[in-house]
Amino acid sequence: VTMAPFSCHMGLVLICCLASFGRRQMELHSRRSFVQVRKQQALLEIVKQQRDDAHSLRQIAESQSEALKLQKSQLQNQTTVLERQKAQLQEQTSQLEIQRDEAERLRSKA
């Protein structure tokens, strides 16, 4: 007769302990889940930032490519101008050599 209340009391204690343990396990699981979600959010932010950085770098590369194309075109134009000037100088040199030769010929006759 005296054992029954003790046994009932131990059963209640056991139930309370199990409930408390279960509650702690749920809280721990909840904390772990929260931490995991925060980690995933942080990783997602990193991925978004890397995507934005890659987009920015792509735009910079495209701008640099256009600038290099423009520089190449300008250099080609300058090369063409210099080649024309070179041809003009060669023509002038030839004319001066002809005039020099003519002057020497006239001097030798005189």
C-alpha cells in the first residue's frame, strides 16, 4: 500500500525528467537549426557579393576591351600618318638629291 504512492511519484518524476530532457533536446535542436540557417544566410550573402563582384569585373573588362580597341585604332591611324610622312620625306630627299646633283653638274661646267 505504501509502495504505490512512491511508485506513482517516481513515475511522475520520470515523466517530468523525460519531458524536461525532451524540451532541452528540442531547444538544442532549435538553436542548431537557427545557427544553421544563419550560416546558410551568410553563405548566400557571400555568393551574392561574389556574383556582384564578378558582374562588376566583367563590366570593367568590357570597358578596358573597348578602350584598347580605341587605342589600337588610334595607333593604326598614327602609323598610317607616319608612313605617309615617311613617303613624303623620301620623296623630298630624292628631289633634294636630284637638285644637288644638278647643282654639282652646273658647278663643274662653270
